Amino acid sequence: MVIKNKIKIYVIDTSAILSGIPINFNDAEMVTTSCISMELKPGGKDYRNFQYLIEKGLSIISPSKKSIEIVISKSNKTGDKDRLSKADIDVLALAVDMKLDDKKNAIILTDDYSIQNVADALDIKIENFGQPKITKRFKWGCRCLGCRKKFHENIKICPICGAATKEIISSGEDIKKRK
Ligand SMILES: [Zn+2]
């Protein structure tokens, strides 16, 4: 697969805007979803940064319903579903849409670990700033505080002994080794 001639598309999430980094994309296009603007307080510094990015060519696109479903089903499998906001899901779904276009090389710009985790599971590239990139793909689960049994799903109350559970990372697959 030749990606050299593809147009680089940065799919920007809320964390990218909140970081306030001066985003300079002369070599790439920027897209985001309308949900992002709802996570920003109108009139604030972050909202101004968002307006600035729009002036610089940030496009607002709605993801397809089909891609939203793909993201929801994948995040259910990785255990990230409850960690993703509507805006997070839309950002991931938009990247899924962009990835379907052969001429585009979609990259999600985010510092959010759950977005990174689901993006990796969907085989979507990510770039981040600030935080180190995740090196393991997590699978969230929980452990019973009573009988210590581990569950792969996010269960609040243990079905065996009735005690409360605690969220844990049930497995971590090394991303670099896997590829
Ligand atoms: Zn138990």
C-alpha cells in the first residue's frame, strides 16, 4: 500500500483543541465533528482556539451512521465504550469514514487513551502530543472485591458473590509486537 501520495487528514478531538497547541497543518487537511464544539465552553479560550482552527481550514463533518455503529461495536469489544463521550465516538467514526477513502490517510490527533485504544483496534493511525502514546492495547474488565473473580465485561456487582467490583485492565497486548 502506497501512502506517500495520499492526502493526510488529521481528525481532531477535544483533547487536541484543549491542549492549545499551535496546530500547523500546511501539509494536511483537518477535520472534526460538530459534537466537539459542544464540549467547549462558548467564549472561552478553548472555543477561541477552535474558531481559529476553523479559520485555518478545519472542516466540520458528520460521521456516517454505519461508522458510528462500527465504533460502538468495537469499543464494546475493547471495553472502552463507557469511557467514550458522544464526541469521542463521532471522532472515531469520522476517521473510519476517512479511512474508507483510498486517497486519504486518516490520522486521529488525540491524547485520550480510550480513543487511542479503539483507534488501534480499528487499525486507524493516531498521533498525540503531551502524553506518551499507548504501547499496549488495553482490554478493560473488572475484578470482584469479594471473591476476586475477574470479568472481561464491565460488571458493577459480582454475579457470584454479590460484592462490588473494581475496574482493572484485564489484558494488554503489545502494539509494537503485534504489528
Ligand atoms: Zn464475587
